[in-house]
Amino acid sequence: MVYFTEHKIAPSFVRKIKNMEITLGQPVTFECCTTGSAPIKTSWFKDGIKLLPGENLMISFIENVASLNILKTDMNHAGEYTCKASNIVGVASCSSKLALKGMLD
């Protein structure tokens, strides 16, 4: 009798999110692409705090592409954003910064 075991692969990012600078009030989209054994679960964080979808915030994970869309930015959206991907084998993350032009210093 022959047994086959599937080799599970931890998630990794084949395309990471990038630093952005946009004008206050404009929309912004962070997008990254993952690879690894399914199922992969993704989460988004801003300055270490987990983000949840809402009226101004859309989060999706379709065909290994994780997206975070902010429909209208305000001063509170400036900061560091992190996408975390996990499966039964491991965890990976990538981060970038959002700077807003037109902010008061």
C-alpha cells in the first residue's frame, strides 16, 4: 500500500504592499498577492490594531489577492498598514506606510 502526503507550504507574499502618499480625502487601495497552501486567511492592521470592514473600509481576499480599500481618507488614516497571511503551516506579513498630503503638521 502506498500513502501520499501533501507537502503543505507556509504563506508568503509574491507581491507586497507599497508605501503611498496621497492627497487627504482621496481613496487609497493597498493590494498584495500571497502564495502557499490553502486555505490562507488574511487580516489587515493599522499601527498594530486589527481592521474590520465598515462604511469607509472594504477588505477582500480573492484568488490570493488581499485588498484593503479606504474610500475616503482622513487624517486618522496616516500610518503603517500590515497584511498578515496565515495557514496551518505558518504566518507571513508585509507592511507599508500611508502618508497624506494636505495634513496639518
